[in-house]
Amino acid sequence: MNYLPNSQRYQNMEYRRCGKSGLKLPAVSLGLWHNFGAIDNLENARNILRLAFDNGITHFDLANNYGPPPGSAEETFGRIFKDDFKRYRDELIISTKAGWPMWDGPYGDLGSKKYLVASLDQSLQRMGLDYVDIFYHHRPDPETPLEETMAALDLIVKQGKALYVGISSYSPSETAQAAEILKNLGTPCLIHQPKYSMFDRWVEDGLLDVLEDKGMGCIPFSPLAQGLLTNKYLKGIPEGSRAANHRGNGAIEEDQITDDKIAKVGKLNELALKRGQNLAQMALSWILKDKRITSVLIGVSKPEQVTDSLRCLENLSFTQDELQLINSILAE
């Protein structure tokens, strides 16, 4: 498997500085939440990763519990990395996370130093890496003092197991506190990974302002509302979809696909077509229009979806009339 990446891979990708750091990320990054588990096709996963890198996507985002089963997405990535990407390690940003249940007993969940350090050691072993570029605490832990969780992230950087650290799904106040603790420890909080889409705009209520103030980047996940902001659900729930099959592992729940949302999706799709985009491309562009956004995470099941998503970069500007129309549709 002598994979040779596209020699023009950096020509068309936009790279954005991550907060006030020295790191730049591609405007579009690839998440391995779905379709990289042990139940999925290895060659399809390989083709997705190759096509992403061929198009300048240098950032691959994982977590300890991605699969299914948990851990298997990292194992799949590790196999492909060894075959195809090891020689290009210094061109890649690889991230992983810990914070959700991973193994039995009291030390396999949440935010203790015991869990975070052990989890990253396991992740590195599964992926065949000496270090990750970014390690996240995956969610707030109400039981563990924030000082301990942030001290664990600081320790991981000082051990050389991660170059940078971040947090995911923290509230604005938790984010500000976490950033201050890490700053005092000498390890800046690089980035926040929140859920953000046209249908879930909570980050606009203070979080983006905190990130700008603290000099942190932002990389939203589920920008397409787990497929709702695509052509897939324009006529309801199609047969064979994850929602119809109740596959789980983060798949959109059938009861979230309401008649009201389908009607909104139809109107948004009409606007997208007028902009020369499909709905998914417009939904990605809409997030990337904000300069406080460093990158947006896409999840794909087929290689051609990578190419399709990247076309969002061809039109990142919105007129005031377009933005007002989007807001009015979403407010209906």
C-alpha cells in the first residue's frame, strides 16, 4: 500500500490560526466519531482518510470511546496511520479525548487525573503514536475539582504526551475558569470543541465571547445537526438511515426529526440552492463565516462526502439579507 499523497494538497485549503497560539488548523477537519469502528469497512475508512489528506485536511479528531466498540476507531486509525501516514506524521494534527465511560470501575470515566492519564496512555498505544497534538477533556465533571482535571492536562503536556490541550462541551463560565487555571499552570488552553449548528446555537450565548477573550480556538462538532442539515431528511426519514435503524452511538434520534424541522430544512435548502450550494455546504459555511471559528468538524460515511463538504469553502460570505432570512426561518 504505497500511498503517495497529492502533491497539491495544500493549494486549496484555508488554514486558520487557533486562537492566540502558533497552531493553524484546516478550516475543515475530519472527525472519526462514526464509520471508523470495528463494525465498519476498513478500506472505506482508509479511502476517506486518504482523500481528506489529499485535499489539505491535516487534522484528524478522535476520542477514546469512538467506535463501536469503544476504542476501535483509534485502533482503525492506528492501522491506517502505520500503513499510510507515518512518514507524514509531522504534517498531521491528531487529537483525542477522554471524559465519557471507557472501562469498568471507578477510574474509567469523568475527569480524575487517574482516568485522564491512563486513558491517554491507552489511546497512544491503540494509535501507535508517541504523542497526540491535542488532548481534550471531553465533558465537564461535576464531581472532580476543576483544578485536578486541569492539572492532569498540564501534566500530560509536561510529560510530552500531548503538545496542546483543550476542553469540550464546557459552559462559558466553566471555560473561563478552566482557561485561567491552565494559564496559571503555564499550559494555555488551546481550543474548545462545542456542539454547534443552525439548530443548536448555544455557543452564541457567551461561549464564543469567552473564547475570544481567552485567546482560544473553537472547533464545532455536529455542524450538520447529525445529518438533519443535509438533503437526507428533506422528505422525512429515509429507509436505511441511522435514525431509522436506531444504530445508536450518537446517531440522531428519530423523535428529533419533527415536521417543524423538516419544514425549516426545506426553506434553508431553497436558500442554499440560490447561493450555489447544497444544504450541507451552506450549513458549514454559515459556521465558518465567524472568524472566531478555527475549524469545523465533518463526519462522513463515504469518500465523496469529503469532497462535497469542502466545497463550502468556495462561498463563506453571507449578505445581511441572507443572514436575516436564516434567522427568521430558524425562529419560526
